[in-house]
Amino acid sequence: MQKKQVVSVLQTNGSGVLSFSSPSSDYVLLATTDASSSASISFDGYFSSTYKNYKVFFSDVYPATANTSLYIRFRRSNADVTASNYQYAGRRTHQIGGGSDVNDGRYAYTGTSFEVLTNSSPNSATRTNSAEITIYSPLSTTSYKKIRIQANGASDDGGGSNGIWNTDIFGNLYDNANALSGITFYFSSGNISAGNFKLYGIK
């Protein structure tokens, strides 16, 4: 059962009269979910005119199948957008085997989704992935949809050694300017074993 904690702030009106009020925040939690052997995790129907931009934070995410890639797709009308119009570019840094050997490079890609982490995720509850994702103007009907993904997590060099991934990418969906309804997370193979996902609206 989820519990909501109510926080109040003691304030004065300048004349010595005290009262309690709820603190304001530019980030408003709209939805939260925990993966549990889930084929995918989606947030849909939460975008509204109340908020211009949105954030998703996921933490301690790991796959059921080792060395699989984590992907993101936008959604329209309660369905994933699968067209080959996702374009993105950025930088990925990979520390191999827990040592000083580091691969650091820029890359660009076009495909049917945004790739967050590539063949990097061990199926281990002690080596997980986390990310902060910004979705810009998803309800706009005049511009292509934009996203920024900043992610980091554990990796496997193929021999079972610990490693670290760090990803920072920017992307657009260049199919049309229609409004989005949500976002989906999934691995290239197998389920999402566990992880927490939170969607925030930004005032």
C-alpha cells in the first residue's frame, strides 16, 4: 500500500498570526510505479496543459536477462510509437572491469526507439541503473518531440567483471508534430526485474 505523507509549513502573515500551509514545489509527482518482472513500464495519460515539461526518474532498475539494452519509446493515444524516426546523439562513457580502462566516445543513431544503455546491464540486484529524463513540450502540435536522457549504472564487460556506464543523449522523434500521451521503458530481451519509476510535471 502506498502512503502519502502530508507536510505543512508554519508561517506568519507579518502581524504575528501563525498558520500552517503546504509548501509549493515546481516539481509535482504525477505517478509512480515499481517494476516486478514487468515486460515494460509505461506512463500514459498524465500529460496535461497544467505542465509544459516533464521529468521521469528511475532508480535501481535491472533486467531479468543479462547484457540487454534499455530502450525508451514515446506513446500516442495509448500506444507506443514504433516508427523508425527516433534520432539522437550524445556521449557514452564506459569504465571496463572496474579498472582504469575507459571507453569514451560520441555517437549518433536513428532507429525505432531511444537507446539508454547498450548491452550493459547485469541481471543483478546489486548492479542497477538509474536515470533522469526530461520530456519537452509533449503536447505541442507544432514541433517535433524532444527528450534528454542522463543515465548511469552497472555494466558487464562480458567476462563477469564490474563496470560502469554513463550516458548523456539528446533526441528527437521526427515522424510528425502530433501530441504525445506518454512514455515506455523496456529491455531488448526479457523483463524488467525491478526498479522504481516516477513521473513529475514541471510548473
